[in-house]
Amino acid sequence: MHVKKNDLVEVIAGEDAVKGRAHRVLRVLPTVNKVVVEGVNRVYKHVKPNKRNPQGGRLSVEAPMAASNVRRQDKERKGGVGKK
């Protein structure tokens, strides 16, 4: 995997792709080659009423996205990290 937890990454593909904007990696799922990025790829999870959430409703959570859609960012250069 080219990214690790707490790395700063730039989303390069998908509807949340904004050039130069950095996001933090929350989780890495190497078996399925996916990452969970903070504030990106948000989906609604519908929950039934229960004791913890008596009203129920929709929760907005970050869903995993393909690791190939993110690029690790370099803190010093404020840009993407290419191959050496």
C-alpha cells in the first residue's frame, strides 16, 4: 500500500476530487485495496430507532474508496509525491 493511516492524501479521481486539497487517511483496508479518507465519499446509513438513537434517521459516514484514487501529499512541497 502506498498510503498509511494518518497520511495526508489528495483525491485525484471521483466526485470529491479537488486539486491540491489535502485530507487525512482514517483507515487502510489492504486486503480489498481501499482506504477511508476523512470528509470524502460520504454516504447515508439509515438506522432504525433503538435505545441509543431513539429517533432513528440517517447517519452520514465515510465509505471506503479505491486506494488508486488517492495520491500521498508531501508536506514540504505542497504537492503530490511521484515515483523515484
